[in-house]
Amino acid sequence: MYREQGSDGACARAATIYDDRQFETIYRKEAPKLLSFLRRRIWLEEDRDDLVQEAFTRLAASRSTAASSNPGAYLQGILRHLLADRVRMWVKTQSFDPLVYAEDQHVAGPDAVAELNEMQERYRLAINGLPPRTKEVYLLHRADELGYRQIAEQLDISIRTVEWHVAEAIARIGKSIGKTHG
């Protein structure tokens, strides 16, 4: 059976919307599929379990006819949204801005200026080394401060494609800077 989430038993309470037997049947059928889907995307088993529990909590709390008519597809949609949220959070934590870095390191004096200039040059070279489309999306987001939806509309691509390009740019920039530094 599904495990209770947190001290308040949110999953157990939410399951009362469904007949207990029906909810357990859905859980036994769909949870392994969701975990298999996540196994290729998330390393930590505990994180996979947490996402599956969150998806089931949302399914049980849903009043949508789609949730009751096709719970498997509904759960897949919930899981994809949870993963997209996780990627967005990761991208925010992986952002690299040399000026913020310099402030965080309390850089001051002529050596600090030289270090900052060197870091800015590595950052510029890393951006210039990006594939053209990834570079374009990244600069629209970072330099022009456009939102993902605006970029998607401007370039006639999906928001998920924009998210992928930004995440790819950040990963490549981080690797590039890491290789040339230290």
C-alpha cells in the first residue's frame, strides 16, 4: 500500500476521495510504472519515491474527470509537471553570474579586479562556445531578461525546448568555466 506522507498523513486522507480498494488498485498498477519512468531521470530512490507520493496525493485530491477516467495518464502529467518544476528549481540554483560570485567572495583590490576580469572573460568564452540556438535562447533569457514563454513565442519553439536550452547552456558554461579554472 502507499505510505503516508508527513505527519499529517496527507496521502491517506486524500485517498478517501476514492474507494480505498480502488485507490490501492490504481497505486499498485501505476506506481511501478511511474518509478520506472523516474529511474532514468532521477538518481536517488528516495527522491523518486517522494515524487510518486506527491503525484498520488495530487491525484487523490483532484476533482478532475480526467483523473477519475484515466488515472494513469493523469499521474504521468502530474509527474511531468513535478519534474519540470524540479528542473526550474535546479536551473535557478545553478545560475552563474560572475558579479554575484565576486560579491559573495568579498573580492576587493587590484587582484580582485584582475580575477573578476579573468572570470568575465571565461564566462564570455563559455557563452561564445555554446551551440548557436542554445546561445540565442540563453542570451534572450539572461541578457534580454525575457521569460520562457516570451522566448518560445519569439522563436516559435515550445516552452520545454526553451527550458532545455537554458539548462543546457548553464551546464555547458559551468563545465567550461570549471575546466579553465583551477
